[in-house]
Amino acid sequence: MVRLVQVSASYPQQTTRVLKDISFHVLKGESVALIGANGAGKTSLLLALTGILPICHGSIFIDGAELSKRNGQVAQRKTGLVFQNPDDQLFMPRVYDDVLFGLLNRGIAEEEAESRAREMLDRLGIGHLAERSPSRLSGGEKRLCALAAVLVMEPEILLFDEPTAFLDPKARRTVGALIQALPHTKLIATHDLDFAQTLCSRALILCSGALATDDAPATLFTDSVRMTEWGL
């Protein structure tokens, strides 16, 4: 479903590579954790998978199609990225407008778009927030609204950047249970090792922009020596 082959990337005007020869694959329906210290390259990797951060070497394949300038839009439609900070995604006056925005921008007919937006909000149990301003929501509510705005676009692959960061225990459980129930292929960048072990069958450890190892969370997280080496 997702395959990276020796992928390297750097940000514009910078010579230092934030991703260094990374290769791995994620199978359809699989949930994989992306673990690493601050600055290890987790967010950069997610941005590369969506085409936001261009790669300078290697190849990314989404459902067998290579992510490139020529077919990037087609591949990008298969992925949905939920940012670490919901305020980076929620920018309209009402929650409903945020969930509706992507559909209308894609050219979906207004009546169908409105129906899908309302249905998604109800499906996530946040229909009562539709007319609220995102700025007046709690952290957990914002996370669910940002997720609704992504899910309504019907991506096959979900990318999460620290989905439980800054949430209280109750909101963390709510968001975690919802993510776990989603049938999508998922790549989840997180510092929450318990969360990763509960949701994911594999963990990719990034260290200074390179892939250090790929193994079961239970195996990796009990190796205190290696965890220390990786800055975790």
C-alpha cells in the first residue's frame, strides 16, 4: 500500500537532509507507529508522503503508483494527513465549513458535499459541534473535528502526527479508541509509547532522519539500552 525506497529529502534553502535513505513498506490495513526523538524526522516523513515536502532522492509508491510531479495529485488523494496542531487545519468560521471545504474544493456537488459533511460529523459523534467556532472548542474536540475534515475526503491511508499530544487522559482515550476502530492503513507518529503499543503491530524508529529499526513495539520498547541510544 505504501512503499519507500531509499528516500531522502531536505527543506528548500537547506543542504542538510532531514530524511536519509529511508526504505520501508506498510501493508493495506496495517497500523504502524513512527517513533523518534524531537527532530528525528517524523513530521518530515509524513509531509513527504503527502507530497508537501519534495524528496531529492529515492521513490515513494502509494498503492503501486509512484508519487511524482506528474501523478502526485492522484496519489495524494489516497492519503489524509491529520496535523499535530488542529489549528493548522481548522481555519473556517464554523466546524461544518471546515469539513465541507475540502469536498467543495475538489469539485463535489454542493448538495452531496453538504450531506457527506453532516454524515461524517454525526458518525464521529460531533454533529452538535457543527455550528461552533473551532476557536471555542477543547483540544479533544478540535482533534475530532480535524479528523472529520480528513475522513470526509475518503482517503485510503491515514497519517497522524502526534494525535494524542496535549490531550487530557479522557480525550486521549476517546481519540485513541476512534483511531483504533478505523479500518484504514495508518502511519502514526507519536511519542506516546503505550498508545503505539496498543494500536500498532509495528514500530519504525527514526534517528537523525534515518530509519534505525523496524520491529514489534513490545520488542523495541523493552530494550532500554537501544531506546537510550535513539534518544527515547
